[in-house]
Amino acid sequence: MPALDPTQLETLVVIAEEGTFDAAARRLHITPSAVSQRIRALERAAGQVLVRRTTPCTPTEAGEPLIRQGRQLRLLLAEAAATLRTGDADDDTVVDLSVVVNADTLATWFRPVLDEVATWDRTALRITVEDQGYSADALRRGEVLAAVTSEPKPVQGCTVEPLGRLRYTPGATPALVERYRKGRGIDWSAMPMIVFNEKDHLQDEVLAAHGATRPPVVHRVPSSHDFHEAIRRGLGWGMLLDAQAAADLASRTTIPLPGAKPIDIQLFWQRWRLDSIALDDLSEAVRHAARSQLRQGRQPRPPG
């Protein structure tokens, strides 16, 4: 395959980000016809269709690795421009650092990373929120530079390192526990439950350990803060993140469910294998935050 044109690669990336050829044209300050010409030329060079002409446009399987290459090139060019910057007021070059994290991470231990990036000049942190069990998929698709994930196997072209563990305790208000008390335990198949979203299966692991299935009433609260608040208000039981719920557990505003054990989720940092100062600095900030706030060392995940 001939050498790929950087301008064509950037156009492919912008289409993936904007969703349509017209939107990509507006962002690139060219005509939609010019966008189409660049993509057709790139597809001829690659010998494959790279973009599905749908609404929104999405990369094909062949297009995903080229999007990764385009984003890598964008990062390196931005860093090179920053290094050569001479103080020109018209220079608007910004280094984009796109990462994916789970909602509980963003609401708790990742906050010091934001503090650190806030001190960096002309650096934009672009965060996508995704369940830790699915966040590595964004790396595979080339959508992000790095991910906080529960996936220990490195995505192709990435490095992986353990960060530490998030601990979740099955909990509810004392009143809700008493309402569904059954002998020394609780009626798992009847007590209302709360999930974060359709990808949240932590509560199901606890139910399985007790030989139960989901109760008739399952609430959905897709916000880390509000999920915790819903448990505090007695809406149902759910997995309390220790970093958020420590004070409530200590005051018994919420209590651990009888007979249920905590679940530890091991988190990993996956990033592109790329010689980038900005990505190296971000990785170090993530390591430092994880060392200071996450449980260290591996623990078995099953709750039983």
C-alpha cells in the first residue's frame, strides 16, 4: 500500500468525529465535494471502503486502524507545533488528549488528574464516560488515546498496567433492609434494586451468589452521584462505592446487606504505544492518583 496522505487521514478522523461529510467540511473549511475526493483517494490507496455512508457516518473495520493512525499523527503534530511555538498570538495549536473512563472513576479518584491537567498550557482533555468492561472497545476503534478499563489484555498497539481496585459494597437503607428481611437474611428476589445502566451487572453478580434473579422492580439511575443518592433515599439496594459511601456506612445512613460480600474491580490503564510527551505526562498523573486513592494489590473478583 502506498504512503498515506496525512491530510486525507485527518479528514477521515474528522468525519468519524462529526458524523457527516457536510459537518466535516464545515470544520475543515473546505467543500463537501473536497471531503469526498479526499476520502475516495484514501480508499483507493487502502484498497478498501473506509467509511460507511450512513447517518451518522461510521468507520468500517478497515477504517478503524487508519483512524487510530490519524489521531496518533494529529497528537504528534500538535506536540511538534507546541515545541516550535514562538509566542505567536495567532497560534491556536492545542494538544488533544482523549480518554475514556467509567463514571465512578470520574466521580472519585480521577479528580486529581483534572487538577494536574488544569496546569498544562494549551492542552484539552476530552473525556468519554463508559463502563469499565467496555471502555477498551473505544481504544480498538481508535476513538481515544487511553482508557481506564477492567480489561487486562492489551489492545493491539497499546500498553497496559494495573492501577488498583475499586471496592463496591452491596447496601441499602436500614428501613429497606427491615422491610425485606427474611430470617437472618433478606428476600433478594423481592427487594427493589438499582442499576446504573444496561451495562451494569455488578448487582447481578451479588444476586447470582445468593441463587437469586432480578426482582420485579429494577430502577435505572445513570449518574454516579445520583445512583448513590437514590440508595440513600431508599429507592432500592445497589453497589455502594466505598469512596462515596464511607461516611454513610459509618453513620448507618446506609448499611451493608446481610450476608453479602464486597466486590473489588481491578482497573487497568491502557494507552497507545506512542512516543508522546503529553500522553506520558497524563499517564504519570493517572498513576499518581491511582496509587494514592485506589486499593492496591490484586484480589479475586467473585463475591462468593
